[in-house]
Amino acid sequence: MGNVLIIDDNPLTCELLKHTIITFGYSVEYRCTIKDGVAAVRNGAFDVVFLDVMLPDGSGLDHIDEIKNHKSAPEVIIITGTGSTDGAEIAIKSGVWDYLQKPLSRNSILLPIKRVLEYKENRKNSHARPQLLKREKIIGTSKGLLNTLELLALAADNNSNVLITGETGTGKEVFAQTLHENSNRSARQLIIVDCASLPENLMESALFGHERGAFTGANSSTVGLVKMADGSSLFLDEIGELNLTMQKTLLRVLQEKTFRPLGSIQEQQSDFRIIAATNKNLAAMVKEGTFREDLYFRLHSQVINIPPLRERPEDIVQLVIHFSTMITTSYNLKPKGYSPEFFEALCAYHWPGNIRELAHVIEQAIFKSQDDPIMFCKHLSDDFRIRIIDNQMNSDTEVNPQISMAPSSVQQVSPETATLIPYGESRKSALELFEKNYLEQLMLASDGTIKKALEISQLGRTRLYTLLKTHNISY
């Protein structure tokens, strides 16, 4: 028997819904405010929550995550009499089961409940392997990122085409690599095609290969990237840059899994999986006639949208530590500490270039700081500091203290005292900070597994245990 909660400000609507649902054997409760509704979710175990949008004490849309993240993980069905495209978009992106407009029919109420219960039962009985991802290059623990990784894990478990969307610099190629490495095709190398950089006159030859003499300069036969991806995955980066002619050719290859090299009369086969990526709105391009609708739907089997960095500011600290450690190690530099103001400045910025821009900013700051053990705002480039001020003046917003405050593991040192610390003490402090930050990232990347942590760090078992105990890091 399923348990249903209705959150709606109209008691008559609640009673009618309750009566309809009860007749099919489900248990039903209702609340008329969002406060009481959320409290009921916390204290109960519901399978389905029918949630109104306009409530006396707030919008239901603002509480979807809070409801869905309860340990009973109820599915949310939005019910509204004042629906809007924006509201529907917010709801769907928040992971609701459905978005229904009043008045509700009997079937529109009962069918979603039935499907939710079937879905929950299937998940309960599923014996699929745990969705544990190898994701060493994807840093962060924000909710938006974790939701994206859940989609990536699901996509890694099948061979359907995947479309990765996101702004420039969000790491679409890193996500594609991670998807491939977690798939059953990981034994073969991921084949990468940058659609934006390949000249149109060479595109077909690069993808499908050519026979000797197929064109002027073709002195030998060449295997194309599509054939090289046989048994593997073909990553088409910036697929929105393909012209309509190549889109048509690619569509046929996707449908038939066969192709013909230039100058050949023989069809060849290739069992490849497409992972495509774009920072463009392909749906809008379809309406404009610049992207084929049939190709769009062929690529749209599974969509992974990477959130921009401005929507996951809580990941900035981890990313800074990651890039700083990587850069100082790569250039054989001393590890760095960070002042709280350094993080506050980074969290105040809107990051139009996303993670790629952040990595560049950190690299600049490290080289500017030279031998200074602690990085301050003054170590950020002048150009970047001006952009921060410009961003703050235009947005008229303040830094969120919950986001910008440095974590307890980051040393908080004023510029004055930093210059007075003897070199030996500064080196020891920086080393301790580096060790703690590295170990925290190591245990996160290895999911707390000692064996995996040893493989990644190349430390000895005794040494790793000693460091973990020294820095009070659980495993």
C-alpha cells in the first residue's frame, strides 16, 4: 500500500483528492501550508507528495529539494492552477515526477501514483551493480554536481548515446572521459573529435578515412576516427559546429553503424557509442533550421547538463585546493596556504569561464605569490581583482558568508603575522596544511577505501595510516 501526502492550501481540494486516492487502497494525509507539509514529510514515510505551487507561506517550488531529500525519498508531483513555463522548467530541473495543472482528472491523479510505486518497487528489487564512480578529475560535493554525477553513473551502465551540455569551461570533456572510463567500453581508448577545429573539407576524411588516391595528396590509405572507435566511444565535442551536410552524413552512420571511406566502394562497420557535447542550445538551433531535428533526437537519448560554477559555489574551496596542489606539484613548488579573504574573493565572482577560468586564476596567483607560503587577495592578478569589483558593483550583491568562509583546515593568517613567521615554521605549517588537504581529497577520491587510496597516492600502507591518524582523518 502506498503512502500519499497532499500539500495544498484549499481544504476542499485536499478532501476531494484524498477521497479519490483512498478508494484505490492508498493511505492519504494532507496539509494546507508548506511548513506543515514539510514537517509531515520529516515525521512520516511517504511515497508520493502532491505539492501545490502557491501556498499561504511560500512557494512549493522552493521546497522540492527539501522534500525529495528526506530519507523516504518521496517522488514529488506538482499540482497547480496557475501553471507557467518558468515554473514547469524549475520543477522539472528539480527532479519532480510530473507537473499537473488543475482541475485534475481521476486518471491524472491515480496513474502517477501507480507508476511511482512500480518505479520504487523495481529499484528495490534491482540487482544492478552499485553506482560507484571513478571520478578523480571531477571535484566537488555540491548537490547540483552530485545530481549530475548520478545521471552520469546511470549513463555509464548502458550503451545509449549521451549528450553533455554546459557552458564553456564547465568540463564537458572531463565528464565525457569519466563516463567512458566507467562504462563497459573503458578497455578501449576514447576517441575525441573536436568538431569546431576540423576544417570542413577534411571532416569526412577524418571521420571515415580514405583510400589511397581518393583525392590529391592521398598517398596512402587512412583509417578514420569512426573505425578507430570500434568497440569504444566516439566523443564529438562542440557538435553544434557541424554543418547540415555533415549532420546528415553522421545521422546515417549513427542509424546504420556503417560508413564508407572516401574513395572506397566497400561499406565498413563500427560498433561505437556517441558521446556528444555542446555549449549551444541545440533545441533552439533546430527551430532556426541550423541543426537537424532527427539528429537532435538521436543524440538526445540521455542528457547530462553540467551546472555552471556560479550555481555550485560550495565546490570552489575544494577546486582551489585541487588546482593549487596539482600546479605546485607539477612545477615542484612549495605547497600553499590560503587566507579567508582569498576564498571570499573567489566566491564573490560569477565565473563566466567556469572551472577552466578558475584553474587559470589559481595558476596566476601561485606564480605571483612566489615564495609566500600563504596566498592573499593581493596575489590575484590585477585584471581579475578589477573584474571582481566590477561584478560586485553591477550585481549589487554581497558575498554569502556561508559560502565564502574558509574551512577550518585552511590556515587563517594575517599579512602582518605571515611576514613575521620564521621560514622553518612557515614551511612546517604549509606542509601540514598540504598534507591535510591532500589526504581529505585522497579519501574523497578513493571513497574511503585504503587499497584505492594507496594506489592513487603511491604511499606505503604504514605511512598512509600514520598520516591519517596525525591529521585525524577517518577512513
